[in-house]
Amino acid sequence: MWNWITDNIGTILICLVLIAIVTAIIISMVKKKKAGKSMVCSCGNCKTCPMGGSCHNK
């Protein structure tokens, strides 16, 4: 068991880092959704955005 872990420690660490990044992105998306912010619009200036009229509910 320990031999397998030591042989694959690089792969295990990379997988853990990727899982942490994906988890952080999902948590950020959920927080934005709960705050009522749009998932599409992140520029903050909807006047110049091509999706400005459709991403926010009026």
C-alpha cells in the first residue's frame, strides 16, 4: 500500500490540487447565485455587454 502511494505521490497531489480548485470555483458560483449576481455577467458594465439585456431579470 505504501509503495503504491509513494510511487504515485505526484499524481495524487495534482489530483488533490485540481479537486481543490474545482471546489473553490463551485463554492464561488454558489455564493454569487445566492447573492443574486449573474453567472454570465462579471464585467460590471452591462451597457457595453452584448448580453446586457438578457442576463439580468427586470
